[in-house]
Amino acid sequence: MTENQPVKVGLKSKITNKLVAVYPHSVNVSSKEVEKQVFDWYYAQGCANEDELPNLFVDTLTDEELKNFH
């Protein structure tokens, strides 16, 4: 992730690499801060999501991924 330009990020499965959730904000901070923000946001969407978090990772998204998500 670049720190200079805002980018769209989402959560992907470590197992299937499938996009699970799109973070609704553009980010332009360090990777560690972004990961915490995105994980906190996803957890806030539903407490059951906590069980999924160990199997997810934060990744930058392409326009194609955004277009094809749900």
C-alpha cells in the first residue's frame, strides 16, 4: 500500500483469496494502522465476524475486484 495516495482495501480469505468485505473508506496510512482499522470496522459489523478474522487479510483492491464484488 502506498502512503501517498488513497487506496481502496478489503478483506480477503487466506484460504481461497476470495474477497469477503470491502472497507467503505479510502485509506492512506501505514499498513499496520490500516489493518487495525479494517479489522475493527469488520468486527463492528457483527460480533460473529470475530471468528472469521484469523482467516482474513487486508489487501488493496483493483477496480475490477470492486466492480465484481456482490
